[in-house]
Amino acid sequence: MSAKVNRQWRVAGYPEPGELVGDRHFEWAEAPVPEPDAGEFLVRTVCLAPGPAQRGYLKAPDDGFLQGLAVGDVMRGRGVGQIVASRHPDYPVGEVFVGSLGWQDYSLQQPRGAEFVYSTKKLTNPIRPLTSHLTFLGQAGVTAWFGLLETGALQPGDHVLVSAAAGGVGSMASQIAKLKGAARVVGIAGSDEKCRWLCADLGVDAAINYRTDDVAACLERQFPDGIDLFFDNVGGEILNIALDHLAMHARVALCGFISTNYAGGAQQGPINYRRLIPRRASMHGFVIFDFWERWPEAEAALLGWYREGKLVNCEDVAHGLERMPECLTGLFTGANRGVKVCRVAPDPVGLPDA
Amino acid sequence: MSAKVNRQWRVAGYPEPGELVGDRHFEWAEAPVPEPDAGEFLVRTVCLAPGPAQRGYLKAPDDGFLQGLAVGDVMRGRGVGQIVASRHPDYPVGEVFVGSLGWQDYSLQQPRGAEFVYSTKKLTNPIRPLTSHLTFLGQAGVTAWFGLLETGALQPGDHVLVSAAAGGVGSMASQIAKLKGAARVVGIAGSDEKCRWLCADLGVDAAINYRTDDVAACLERQFPDGIDLFFDNVGGEILNIALDHLAMHARVALCGFISTNYAGGAQQGPINYRRLIPRRASMHGFVIFDFWERWPEAEAALLGWYREGKLVNCEDVAHGLERMPECLTGLFTGANRGVKVCRVAPDPVGLPDA
């Protein structure tokens, strides 16, 4: 091991409603590298994925949807690492492991039943770069896959809208929709540069810059027959406008609501939900946890497309554990293009390429 | 025929957004009774049903969901009547007919294809009172039936919430939910008297007076494990609160949004739609037009329950065509208890009782 200490980001405080999460909510610490007890193993972090839901951990521990963290706790977060010490026979040194590693160099892990098996596991076929398991083969890819195909019931020929299309899940959803036979995929993003990237590199049919374009007018033009499937990552005004442009029997797959995640004060919901009635349309919430068992099905398809050159691995890599707070903040300010990951250590040697 | 003239309510003007619809938007007129041409027949109105959607007709003709009416047009509305003159062999004098009769004593009708067959038809087994075909065997009953069973996918054992539960569709939905095996049905209404009626006469398990009770606290108490199915007629703040009390995999069947129908100014949508995500829940719009072909299936079940004494025909009858504007207004002010109908003429003699 090159590191003698376990560098960590710990929770320093909770953001107020409406406050952007950032550096001041975390505290840098250096702790001893822990030793595994019987049944435990030690994982050295190779890369971490910040996610918008992580802002939700920054609250007092409770029984809510997202379990809060106490001030002083190591920040929770998903990552990929390598087992560097082990007192568990099924988790030998050298294996690659994905799970809840925390924002730190080293974490002790132990099997914890079904949840552990599905969400946290040894990778049987790890590929280089290991960040792939956090991007197109990770939660971003799999969330987009099941959200589109199961929750959204994507049909070949559908006209599909994706919000935050240049974001982690959105960049995957945009590509998967095209690859699964959508007749038209339109992405919404926050800059002209992202819009160009969506069209040139990810193959979407059109892109809308919500900061400068008239979104309603664009949707009217891009979807003369209405939107069949809206994969929504943002909520807020974009959702409200999109609801006004649904086709008959349209489905809205609700993946997130990042535009309202740090909005303070009284917030307006989508008054155009009323359009669901004449359109016989529906809005469906979903959570990727429900699809753990089917993860391999998505992974196999996504890896196949990637190897065939049909799917772009949209990873946006920051380097260094110290950058994790900034990576999280950037998700809310639109700083990333594709799936944001933070590389903490080099890939282990000897892994095959995808 | 006893009437020598065709008394009519015609459109006099359109309500402004936020304005309660009422007398001033209609003009009383007396026209000659028309004569059927070849292929037509004349129906004498026996009873009419006002409906919240009728406010939507009071706008300039366009291609919207509800076709608007011009100023001077006879007000559109559904009713039951008897054929009193005919030049169509399939629609002989004496038959009972349900369809779009308008707010008037007499209307000329002619078959117009599939839409006509399903929504507008001779009644093969008319029963007394003929208002039954506008209440529990009419659009109110059938809307509640398919909204609960198809759109809402009601399961035995479900915990069900119904808003505007003392209204036309709501009073039917409350009863159907119980009869179809819901473990718990809670109704929301606008007076203590309505709440008592829901519990005593319609068999709901509990009722909430939204004007005086703390709705959120009541839902918390009435649904400790959450709402499985919410049949919503009102939208607005009630919907928003209910979304915060959904069980996992809950369904919201969106029947209407009467609370926002005449609200002026900027309106807030249900910000708690975000709860659909952690609850893996869904909201579904539906329109009863889509179920015309299956109407007999609902009608047979509802009539069976009624004959067995299990279903109350909740009709709230006004007498006299002149009262139609007031009947419509009352839907928006909570004046009715059960399905509002307006009797324009006595039932024809010789009809069987239900």
C-alpha cells in the first residue's frame, strides 16, 4: 500500500434547504488504515461516483428514504476498489469490489445478506478502466436502462424526450433510447456545447438548451405528434412544460428532480399534471434498488453495445479524493458532461480492457 | 306533447379564468319544437346531468379536448329522454334514449357512427327512475368503476382514499371500492353532514372534512401504512397532501381537478409528485370515453349490486329545466350530495322499476 493513512471526507454540517452543497459541508481527515476483523476485508478505493442523491445523506440520521449521516461520519458514496487485506475466504486479496466505499481511501467491508449481494459485490469480470463500473456498466447505465425499458415501457418508434441529457443518467438514457429503436430522441441540456455533443457524439436527433431556448416552442417543433416517453431527471419547470406536450398514452419516467433539489422556499409543482387526464398519460416513480437482481441483464447488453462501438462511455473524470466535494457540487450546477467519477488511485495492473 | 315550445338554455358568455360559472353565462330562450328530417328523430328530455366538464364547453370553438361552444349555441349536456317523433326506422317513437340532448326540452338526433353507438344509444332495458341512467348506471357510476378497477388497478385489501367522496363520481367510487374488497375506504368531503352521510349511508370507514380537519394529520392517522389507491377528483392541495401519504407502489387515478377548475391566477401544482419516486408510485390520467365499449360490463355489475341492496343510488335531484345553471354552479361550490341530476319532465309511463 502506498498510502500510510486513510484520507477521508467526513460530514461537517448539513446544507440548508435551498443551499448548494459544497466544501463547507465536509471536513478532510486522516485516520489510520483499519485492519479487518474475522469475516471482514479491506478495500482500497480506486474510484468514486458522486450522485445527486448523496446531498440527501446530509441530514440527521432518521428513517427516511435516504438514511442521514451524523456530523463526523465518513461521507457515504459508491465506488470501485480492490481488496487489499482479507479475513473472509470468499473475498480474497486482489479481487475487485464495487459497493458503498465512502469518500475515503480504505473501507472495511463484510457481506450483509441480499442487499450486499446485489448492490455491493465482487466483480467477476472487471474491465479497464474500472470507472466503467460506475458509468455505463454502473448505476448510471442501469438506471437509464430500467427506467426507460421497464418504468417507461419504451416501444420501438417512440418519440422520446430526456432531460439533463448530458448528465450521467441522461447521457445513457439518450443513447439507450436510440439503440432500442426510438424514432426520435431529443435531449435537454444547459449549454450549446453540451447540445452539440449530444447531437454529434451521442446521436440524439435534436437538443434543446434550456438556458437560452424557448423550451415550449422547441418541444412544439420537435414533437408535432407529442412526446411518447419523457425520461425526467430534473422536475421543476421543464417537467411542467413537457407535460403540456405529451402524446396520447404517454409515460413519464420520474428518475429525479435535480432542479428542485436545492431550491429554497415555496416550490411550485407541475400544474400541468392535469394534462395526464386528456392524454390518458401516466407518471411513474422508480428506484434502481428494485432492479438489482436484473442488473446483469442490463450490464450484458450495455457491454455488448460498447464492444460493438455503438455506445459511448460518457465519463467525466476528476482526479484526486480531495476533489469529491467539488464533484458533488458540480452535479447541481451542470459542471459535468456524462457520468461524473473521481479517480482516487490507479487501476490495478493486469485487468483486461473492455 | 305537452310543451308547445322548446325551452332552452343558450350560451350567453364565457366565464373568465377563476370565475365561478353561473346564471349570467346562460340565456333562457324559447324556440319552436323542431321536426325530424329523414334519418332523424326527436327526443323529449326527461332528465339532464350537469357535469364539471361542462364548464369547459364555455369557450370559443376550437380543437381542444373539450370542444367549445359559440355564444348563442344551445348548451351541451348529457341526458335521458324519450323518442317522440321519428323518421329513422331503428329509433321508433316511445323508445328511451340517452345521449347529448343539450339543455333543452327537445333535441333532434341521428346516428353518427361508433361514437353514437357507445355514448348515445337507445336503452334496451330502461328502468325507473330514468335518472338512474345518469347516476349509478350512468357516467358517474361507470367512471368510478373503470377509474378504480382499470386505471387504479384496485386490489382486494387495498387502503383507498377518495376525494370529493360525497360528489357524483366520488360517492360511487367510495361504494365500489368497498364492494370490491378494499380493506379501508376513507372519503374526503366538504361538510360534517356529508362526512356523516358517507359513513352512515355509504359505508366508508372514515371521512375527513377538508374545510375543518387537518387533512395531513387525518391521513397520517387513517393510513398508518399509506394509501394504496387514491381516486382523485379534486387536485390542488388535497392531491398534494395525499401524495405525501402514499404506500409503496401506490396508484393515483386522476379523474378530475375540480378544486382548480375555476381557480384564477398562477396555480401551484403538486410539488409532492416527487414522492412518487421513493414510493415507486404512479399517477394515471383516464377518460371514460375510452371505456364505452365495456360500459355494459360495469352496468350489469352495478345494477346487480343495486338490486341486492348493496349499492345506494346517490342521486341529488333538482326539478325544472330552469334550474340547470344553478345545478352546474353547485358542482363547484359543493352544493350536491351524490350525483346531481335535473328532472325536466316526468318519466314515461309503463317503465319497470330497477
